[in-house]
Amino acid sequence: MTVNTILFDLDGTLVDTAPDLAYALNELLKENKLAEKPFDKIKPLVAFGGKALIKYGFDCEDDHPQFSKRHQRILEIYTNNIDKNSSTFDGIDELLTTLKNLKMQWGVVTNKPKNLTHLLLDKLNIMPDVVVCGDTLEFNKPHPAPLLYACAQLATDPKRCLFIGDDKNDMLAGVNANIKTVAVKYGYGKVEKNWNYDYLITHPSELLELI
């Protein structure tokens, strides 16, 4: 059965958002008169969201009395600078153009909240056929529901879909939804064999060989 639909994770797969998330954390640290953190230490944490950045930056847990306030503030800084340095990864724009020319459907399935997801996509002029966010449904990845919901919205058989991601939870979501998965080596996670992905690519252009 041929593939007719491609679903992408957002951060670390479709768009390189790490620079702006790192900027938000370091701006918050400076506001609190604390030393900035190195980008290479922040980058692997991006997939885990703002709370993970607060825990790392302030060396605290989520029961800290200032945690909620700090989390709210980092999201505020990030929202105001969401496209400061973020951009699609090398080769993504060409890939999306090719998918359009092939009349293939494509979408985004992310754990990022709706407001930030749509703001980022609008700022970067990215127009997927479907977008499923972390707060679209009751469950998010690695639960299969977001992927299956995306397929339903596009009226496509999950067996004719590929899901592309850079994180173990992306691969687990694909397995749970019975959707073939593609792990990317250019993203934020260090790909491990025990992720149980179906395919592995080092550049977006390699995806075309799979379809």
C-alpha cells in the first residue's frame, strides 16, 4: 500500500525552535540575575517543554513556590520572540513543496499547545492540511489518539501514513497507532535503536526515497 499522508512532529523535526526557547530561558535567568546557560545544554531539553527548561535553568522541581510564576514568564518571553531565530530545518521547505506537487496530504502532530503552535506556523507561513496540538485532545503523544485523530481529519488510512519525529515519544505514538515511523538524526533527541522506529534519516530529502 502506497503512502499518501505525511505527519510531522513540530519542534526538532519540522522547525528548529531551540534558539528561541534557549533565548527565552536565558532572558528569564538574566531577569533573575542568574548566569545564562549554554545552548548545547538547553537544546536536548527543548522537546520536553518549558517546565523542563525551568527545572534545568533554576535547578528546582515543580513544587518550588516560584515554579509556576517562572513557567508563565518563560512562555511569555517565548511567545513574544517565537520567530526571532526559529526557522524550518534545511531541506524542509523543498520537501513540503514536493509533497504539494505530488498532491500528498501532510500535517503536524505536536505536544506544543495550540496558541504557540498556530502562532509559530503563522509567523513562518507554514500551512499544513491538519494540525493536532498537545491540548487538542484529552491525550497527547505517546498516546496514539493525536495521530489517529489527524488521520481521521484527513480521511486517510493510518496504514498509508508516515509519522516523522525526533523523540522517543514520537516513535512510541506511531507504534501505538500502528503507523510507520521515521526517526530523524538532525533533531534534538539522540536517536536510540530501542525507539523501535521503522526508518531513520539524516536529512529531510531522504524522506522522498521512502515514499
